[in-house]
Amino acid sequence: MRSLRNFFLYKCLFALTFWNHVSLSVENELFTSVSNNSPEDGSDKKINSLPLLYANSHQSKANFDWVVIQNTTESLSLSEITNENVKRLVALLSNIRQGSRLQNLTLTNVSVDWNALIQILQTVWHSSIQYLSIKSVTQLSDIERCEFDYSGTSMKALIMEKVVITDLFFSQDDLYKIFADMNIAALTITDSKMIHMLCPSSDSPLRHLNFLKNDLTDLLFEKCDKLHQLETLILQRNKFESLLKVSFMTSRMKSLKYLDMSSNLLRHEGAGTQCQWAESLTELDLSSNQLTDAVFECLPVNIQNLNLQSNQISSVPRGMAKLKALTELNLALNHLADLPGCGSFTSLEFLNVEMNSILTPSADFFQSCPRVRELQAGQNPFKCSCELRDFIRGERQSGGRLFGWPAAYTCEYPEDLRGMQLKDFHLSELACNTALLLVTALLLTLVLVAVVAFLCIYLDVPWYVRMTWQWTQTKRRAWHNHPAEQETVLQFHAFISYSERDALWVKDELIPNLEKGEGCVQLCQHERNFIPGKSIVENIINCIEKSYKSIFVLSPNFVQSEWCHYELYFAHHKLFSENSSSLILILLEPIPPYIIPTRYHKLKALMAKRTYLEWPKERSKRALFWANLRAAININLPMADGRRF
Ligand SMILES: *[C@@H]1O[C@H](CO)[C@@H](O)[C@H](O)[C@H]1NC(C)=O
Ligand SMILES: *[C@@H]1O[C@H](CO)[C@@H](O)[C@H](O)[C@H]1NC(C)=O
Ligand SMILES: *[C@@H]1O[C@H](CO)[C@@H](O)[C@H](O)[C@H]1NC(C)=O
């Protein structure tokens, strides 16, 4: 009986406004509800006796009863609430008096009209229920103005999810007023295409408001000063456009701490009116909007945690107002080209700049931001060049404050290093330091010049090169002219090289002494055996080639003769190329080492070895000298009968 009384007591007044449109007949309304709420597979549901009218239109088990999902002393969860069973539901709820232990009521798949919904709410308002959830409200129709008795309630929170209104024309205020004036701590209306909400008509006890995923605009709570106690406001995924207006909205919410404005269409143009935020606001989520650098002109002064992820910020302006309390800043997924400094954020502890456009992050970040405990800078398109080395070095000094190191930090440029982890990227000091590079190049050039100069001046390398070239040329010509004689036939025992000034001694002493007697040493002497028409060099080479040994008559005169030096060089060349000891040195007069030109290093070396025969001044010793020399030359020529040139 009580339920009926309640029904009439709270029945909404049919205040017919001109918005009210075509009203459906009761039969039609019922019919619609029944047909939409009789599941084909409702086998587990109790079949009520049906009026004949409906029984005919539904061959299957039509069901006006709700489905119990949960039934405990503290919470009750029902599904499939329709206009048919709503009276019995209201009756049931009327029996849950205040003082009962039932706290939580959840209704799902609610397909009732506006009046029935208000009845349910009104009944719950005067029961022991503290948390009411109404999910999937389909076909909410016939919205009209109602009186609602908010007094003496246990209610703490109302959650409405997925409310679909089928009315096309109705006064929005009739709908919103009921919710705006609710004297509860938490109100959630989500996923309901709600386009507006009224400001409460008197000071509201609301502390948490959640209007996630609706169609709310900048007009929400304009100049509303009745939400003094509001602490949390979630307006994620709505249609807000102006950050300025959002700031004005919060300015009268004296207790607001957390505001979630993510996934809206927020912009801020900067110039002009100053933003006004609630001073109490400490946490603000502005992620996934369309904000640019100008957003930094419009931020709550006492903000501690700011999320600006997924916007269009390209830099943090230098001259922006200081945010002294800011400890956590998320700038991921923006267009930043460098790490922001900490000039404006003196308390910053956590910074996220992942997935921006940072090619070369400045290396002094950790120095300029000593309070930062964690920097997330991964997944940026790092350009692996000399400038980046400082950042990598900074990582080592940061003591693990770089979050995600090393996996999230890879080279993007240059192409050939793409994908390489920054920790594996090394460049030598030389490659990066231009001054050092220049100095090194200069030093190398100097050393090279010095070496070349030494080779040219001291060792007379060009001379040797020229001579070697002539040697090879001669050999080649010889090969072309007489290929058959390639196997050079030794025709002489020895070739004598001497200075023209020592010619007298050679002709008077050496040749007579060697060629006379039983050994019959055959000598190649340039005056006698040189072939006219050939160059001197060619003649020398020829003579040396055809001789078994080369005798050099050393004296200060020899040292001063360039031709003698040629001869010595070629003989030495032969010595090396044929690997035999064919040099015989006769020291005619002592040569003071200082008169040997420095470039005759070969001669110097030979002299130093002291492997020469000294010409004795005393006549008595000369016999031994000749014997020695003969022994040194002694060799049987293949053609000892001697064919002379
Ligand atoms: C819940 O269970 C109690 C008994 O356990 C029962 O009396 C009551 O009718 C049930 N409520 C509903 C809505 O089914
Ligand atoms: C009732 O609902 C609230 C909010 O959803 C929840 O925190 C609480 O644990 C629930 N109580 C019971 C007894 O289920
Ligand atoms: C609500 O109804 C839909 C279909 O209309 C069904 O799929 C879903 O399971 C129902 N929910 C509950 C909790 O019964």
C-alpha cells in the first residue's frame, strides 16, 4: 500500500510546456517497452501471466520480471527493469527503510520512462541506500518538470551510465535540475551525450563530479558559485573549447583540487584576458587537446601535477610566470625541439618529454634541474652526432635518473645509425673537436714534410730513385736487345772503380800486379772496356754485371767523385739482388769520416764495418797485400781463356 501512496505522492506533475511534443498512447508505450525487453533466450526468467493482448504478439516467453544479479544484505543488483515491473520495484525499495543494512543498489538495463525513473530515485532517496548505480538507461522518454524531495537522505553517490533519452523535444532544465540539486557527495553521469548541466540552486555538498564522455561545452557552470565543496571534477572527453572559460568556471570552486579536462577540444590564444583558476587547484589534466605554447600563460599558479600530453606545444616560453609548486610535468607527445629548462619550474621532480621532436637534447639539463628525480625522454628522434655525446655523458653523471635508459633511447638520424641505442653510440674526441682535428692534421703534415726533407736532404732518396730507375731501364733494354744473353755471363774477375785522380796508382800498381803472373786476373776497367755509344751509367752497369767482384779504390778523391759513388751504389745493388759478397774495398789513403758527405750513408756504413784492405805505405808489406787481394778475387771464370772487349 505504501508503494502506491508513494507513487501518487511523487508522481511528477504534468507541467505541459510547449517543448512537450506528441505524447505516445499508454498502450503504445507499453508495447514498445515489452517488445524491446523480452529477450528471446530468457529461459531462466519466470514467466508471468500476460494480458492476452501481449501474449499474442509474443510467441516466446515474454517476461516482466527483473533479473537478480546479486542479492546480499549489503548490496542488491538487478537487471531488466521495465515500465511493467517498476511498480513492484518501487514497492520493494519502499520497504528498505533507513536503518536497513542494504547500502548499494545497482540497476542495469533500465528501460523506463522519466516518471518511473524519478519514482525509483525518490524512493531510494528515502531508503538506507548510499550508493546507487543505474547503468544502461534506454528509452528515457516523457521528460517533464518534477518536484523532488531531497530531504533526509542516506545517499552518498549516484552513478548514471549510458543514459539514452528518446525524447526529441523537452525542456533541458527539467532534466538537469533534478541532478544539479542532488544533495550528495558524488555524482557521476557518463557516456550519456549530456550537453549541459545546471548550476545547483543552492550551496551544493557535491565533492566529486564526473561527467566523463558527454557533450558538455564551455557553457557548463558559467558563473556558478554554488560548488564550494567540489574537489574533483572530471570532464574528460567532452566538447570544451576555451581554456580561458574553463579557468573562469573553476575560479568560483574554492575547494577544487583535481580537474581532468583531457580529450577535449581546448585551445588558448594567449593575448588578452588573463585566466583565472581556482587557487586550490593542484592537479590538472589537459592532455589530448589542441593547446600550443600559449597554454603556459594560462595555468593555475599553485599547480603541482600538470599533464599536457598530446598537445601541440613546441617550446616552453622562457619568460613565463613561475610555477613554484610544480613537481610533475608531462609533455609527452608534443612538438618540443629541446628539453625545457627548469627556470620556471623550481620544484620540478618528474618530467616526461617522450615522443617529441628532440634531436639533440641539451646536456646541462641535470645541472640546471638538480631537483629532478626522473626524466623520461625516450622515443625521441635523436640525431647521433657530436653534440649528442654531451647528453650521453650527462646520462652517466645523472645516476640513473634517465627513465627507460637505454632501451627507449635510439638514434633516428643519420640513416645508417637508425635504431642504434644511444649507449652504443661512440665518436672519438678527434672527430668532434675541430681545433684538435686541425692541430693533429697540422702536426701530421709537419712530420710528413720533415720525413720527406730528411729523405731528400740527408739520405738523398731522389738520387737513389733516379739511379734505380736507370738500373731497371738498362736491364730492360738489355733484355729486349739480347734476350738470349739474359743469363749474364761473367767475363771478368773484377770491375775496378776509382777516382780519376787515383788513376796513376791503378794503372801503375793495381792492374799490373793483378793481371800479371799465373792467376791472370781479368779486370773490367772503364777506360779499356767501356763500350762507346752507351751511356756511362749503362757502361758501369754492364761492367759490374759481367764482373764477379767489384773493387773500389777508396781515397778522399773517391769520396768526392760522383761517378764513383754511382758505381759503388750499383755494385751494392747487385750485391743485394744476387746475395753474394762481391764488394772488395781497398783503402788507398785514410778517409777522415767528416769528408764523406752525409748522404753517402752506404759508404759510411761500409767504412764503419772496416772490411777493407788497407794499402800499406811500406814496401815490405805490399806482397802480403797483393796476396790478400788475389785471394779475395780468386775465382775461376767459366771462360778463363779470356775474351776481351
Ligand atoms: C533477496 O533475498 C532475500 C532472502 O535471502 C529475499 O527475501 C528477497 O526477496 C531477495 N530480494 C530480491 C530482490 O530478490
Ligand atoms: C558499495 O559501493 C561503493 C561505491 O561503488 C563501494 O565502495 C562499496 O564497497 C560498496 N559496498 C558494498 C558492500 O558492496
Ligand atoms: C542488458 O541487455 C543487453 C541486451 O539488451 C544484454 O546483452 C545484457 O547482457 C544485459 N545486461 C544485463 C546485466 O543483464
